[in-house]
Amino acid sequence: KFAMVAPDVQIDDGKGTILISSEEGETEANNHRKLSDFGIRNGSRLQADDFLQDYTLLINVLHSEDLEKDVEFEVVGDTPERIGPKPSEPTSRNISNGSDDGAQPSTSTGNQQ
């Protein structure tokens, strides 16, 4: 659901309990276990990192009785702000010596004696 390539998922409780590891075989024993086996319940938080994509998610687990039949979970979240160039700022004018009358600095080279 999150398009992660090689995720590492841990409980965000300060203990660093790893649920899923991108290291092969490291967390295979967890595959048959339920989240509740790890003490995860309504209000728990998970951190998912995908190092290969420089991608991190914080997942808030919320219990719901309102899921449709045969639906085990639902992913709900805020969409990120549109990524792209920021709106253009007003162009600043070049001001020399505290004056904005358009005068340019002198570039003349006079003979100095």
C-alpha cells in the first residue's frame, strides 16, 4: 500500500522493537504474528523507513468497527502539499546608495594624475 521497496518498520515507542526488517531473515518469525502480539493497539505509532528511496512514514494505528465486510484495514492520510516551485516573489529592484531612481553606479575611468 505504501510502495516501499525495502522497508524497516519499528514501533515508535523508544524501545526500537523491529517488526519488519529489510535484512533478509531478520524478522521472519514475526510474519505470522498479529500487531496485538507486540502490544500495538488503538493509538500506537509505527515508523516505516525505506532507505533505498529515502522515504519515511509515521503510521498512526486507529481501531475501527466501521470497515466494510472482508476489509481488514484502511489507509487514510493527509496528502502532502503540492511539490514544485514556490509562487514567484515580487522582483526586487536594484537600489544603490539608498535611492531607487534608476541611477546606476559610475563606470567611467578618468585619467588620474
